[in-house]
Amino acid sequence: MWTFLRRRTLTQWIVVAMFAGVAIGVMVPAFAVSLLPISTAFIRIIKSIIVPLIFGTLVVGIAGHGDDMKRVGRLALKSIIYFEIVTTLALFLGLLTVNVMKPGVGAALAVPAAGATPPASEPVTFASVLEHIVPQSFFDAAARNEMLQIVFWSVLFAIGLTQVRGRPKETMLGFCEAVAEVMFKFTGIVMKFAPFAVAAALAVTVGKPGGLRNLQSLALVVVTLYIALVVFGLFVLYPVARIARVPIGAFIAAVKEPALIAFSTASSEAALPKAMERMEALGVPRRIVAFVMPTGYSFNLDGSTLYLSVASIFVAQASGISLSLGQQLLMMLTLMLTSKGVAGVPRASLVILMGTVASFNLPIEAAIALIGVDVLMDMARTTVNLIGNCLATVVMARWEGDFDDSRAVVTKTAEAA
């Protein structure tokens, strides 16, 4: 029995933990809710990995090229173009799906209890996102896990390092490479506790008072989102993978474990270290993984942008407000700009949604009602965010002519074994 248990992969244990978490939430909800500190502690320790890992890999990925900054600039331009095309397709696919299924038409949403208002937040605008990119302090940004600020500062630091000569440059490059290597090993140790965190996270989700009842009242919008995400995967991500000659079997084998982590914890950050490690093992050069993956977590959140288009139109439908095609397109343009600053953390999209609803003078109560089922929607959109960013690294590697097909074959064979 012990030998059988030891031979189970981490992916298999995570799947078992998912079912166990749901069962605990259904059978003993009071106990399930008390498991929250386990999943919270896991996500906290994972987040502590992000800053040193991103900093180390980005600096080595950029400064390690020596003076070949044209190559880095070309990769950045290609990545931004790719991100913009794919996320725009996600927005309009969400718009099409929500207008076809009309989940908010005739909805009877519960009125929030007296005094129950969402936390106040400043309206999210494109200008505020631009201002937010530049950190006042790297250490302040690191303490708050501000992904976009960390990427911006690290890129500038790496560019500055390329202009340094001799021993100081070699010392700093060696230090950053050592930090990245240690953090990957550190991640491997932490991930051994992932099944416990996954079980706890799902148990808390199911065990919360009224959790399942809320799903019944808003089931259609959840179904709408899931259908839109599946269609997006089949008609956007899959064709992109085929056009870029991505080895589909090897890619699925590499991405399934981080995708399960993203789905279970609803946190892109929790799955980021493992995803970066798997993409590198798949055959994507570290310099591309180190640049494209972190940048994509700020500019290529396919699932989150699709969710925002579905949720915003749902709010209008549920409020009995008819929006013209022009108004809907203007709303999509607003979301296309403001969603670029949304962080890859649980339920960050709610901030963007609240800001958009306020900007278009839609009733905030309808948006608040979505919070009851946001956990289930967040799990799905976070998973698509992760898969989209993993695919982006392979596409960029193909575009640069640096993808190692031999490693992809080895990865697929090892997974099958």
C-alpha cells in the first residue's frame, strides 16, 4: 500500500484532493470553513516565491544576452501584439456569448442586506494603470506583490546591467541566476503540500453558508462563462496552437498540473512557478519564459477579460437596461484598456468590474450579486489565464525560432511513463 501511494504523481494527488475537499464541504461544512488557514498559508508561501523568481529570471533573461538588446525589444513587441490580439478576441467572444444566452434577462437577484456595500475603490482607468506601472520603491512593490511594477523595475535593472562591464556584471548575473535556481527548488518543496491546500480551498468554497444556494440563483451566468471559455479555447487558443505548430500532446501534459492548481486555488500566482518550470522543460528557452510569462500575467489575462465582458453585460441585462451595440462596443474598449492592469490574484477582476459598472452608471447591486458565485467563475477564468500564458511562451519561442522540439518529445514520453 505504501509503495502504491508513493508512486502516485502530484497531479493525481491534487485530483483526489479536489474531490475530498468538495466532499468535506458538503458533509461537514462547519469544519470545512475552519480549514481556510491551510489554503491561505499555502498561497502566502507561494506568493513569497514570486518576487525573487521573477527578478532573477528576468534579469538573467535580458542581461544574459550581452549587448543584443534588439533581440529583447523584438520579443517585447511580438509579445504585446500577440497579447492584444488574443485578449481582444476574448472580449468580443464573451460579448457574443452573453448576448446569445442572455443570462441576466428576467433575473431576480437578491437585494444586498442593509449596510452591505463593496469596499470602496478608485475608478480604474487607463491613465491610472499607466501611472501604476512605475513603482515608487522596488521593495514596496515587492512587499505588495505588484507584478507589473516588479516586471517594469526588473527590466530597467537588466537593461542597466547590460551596460556594465567586467566583474560587477558577472557577479550580479551569477547572483540572479543562483536566486532563480534556488527558487525553482524551493517551489518543488512547497508544491508537495499542494494537495492539502487544494482540499482545504475547495472545502471552504463549498462549506460557506449559502454557497450552493447562490449557485442555483446565478447558475445561468456561470454556465454562460464556462461555455464562452470553452469556445475560446476551441476556436482561439487551439487554432493558435496549430498555426504555431505547438506539440499539443506534450503541451497538455506539461500544463495540466499547474492548471489544476490554478483551478483549485483560483490564483494565477500559486501556479506561476510550476508553470514557468514546466514550459522551460517543454522546450521554451528560459529567456522567453522569464519575459513572456510575467508580462502576460499583466497583459494577457484571457479568462479575466472574457469574464469582464460577460459580467458587465449581465449586470445591464439583470438591471433591465438595454445597451445599444455602440454602447456595448464602448464598454468593450474600456475593458480592453483597464483590464491590462488587473493582477493575477483571486477575484482581482471584481475591482475592474465595479469600476466599469460605475463608469456606465449601471446599478451596483447587480454586480454585487455576482460575488456569490465569483469563486466558481474565478477558478475557470484563472485556469484559462494560465493556459493562455503558457501557450504564449511556446508561440513566442516558435516565432523566435528557439523552440526545442526534442525536449517536447522527451517531456511527453516522461509524462506518459
